Amino acid sequence: MQRLVQVSVGHTAHLVCRFTGHPDTISWYHGHTPLVMGSRYSVTRYIHEDIGAIDSRLSIDKVTQHDYGYYLCTASNIYASTQATVQLYGACMFLYTVGQKVTILVGLTTCIANFLLCIGQCVPKIMKIG
């Protein structure tokens, strides 16, 4: 199962949880808020009969910074319930100023720069060079 998923703003995210057995209900939450399927959110189930498992795949179209964070997927039937967490995070963005010019660097994956580790919703770091 996925634990961390990195997707840049504007792209589509695919988060997957795998459950064994035969869950009657699978639900997705962003934090503690239930997701409403619709224009940006959709869920697809994949059944793996050979291993007795079900994958629930949440797709999020046109990811925004507000989409970053923890997602909870829960599965239950009359016998039991279980849950798993997946974190969606984005690329870090750093702004560097050189004189009067501003250069924007985008698309760094897990960023380590000047002892700053960015995972999750990154806050832009502004640095003066020179």
C-alpha cells in the first residue's frame, strides 16, 4: 500500500489502499472530512481474486495546495473494520533573489536545501544570494 504520494499542483493524484477480505463499504476522508465524489474526486475498485484483495483507488483531478495532507481510507463489513492513511504532498518551491531579479525554482521532489526539509505543503523560502 502507498504511504506517500507526490503530485505537483495541476496534475492528477492517484491514492491506493488495499484491503483483504470482502468489505461492504470503502470510504475516503481528507483529514476527518468525508470526500464527496464528483467533479474532482472519483474512486475505482480493483478486485484481485488471486490474492483475495481489493484496491480502492482515489483519483483527485487538478490537485491544488489545499489537497495536500493526509487521506484516510476505511473499509468495513459486518465482521470487522480497518483503515489506512496515505499522505499527498507536492513539490517544494523556492524563490531566490539575485539583485532585482527573482528566479523561481519549481519541481524539486523531497527538498533538502540550506538544512530545510520540505515534505507536505511546502512554504516558499525566500533567500537573497550575493
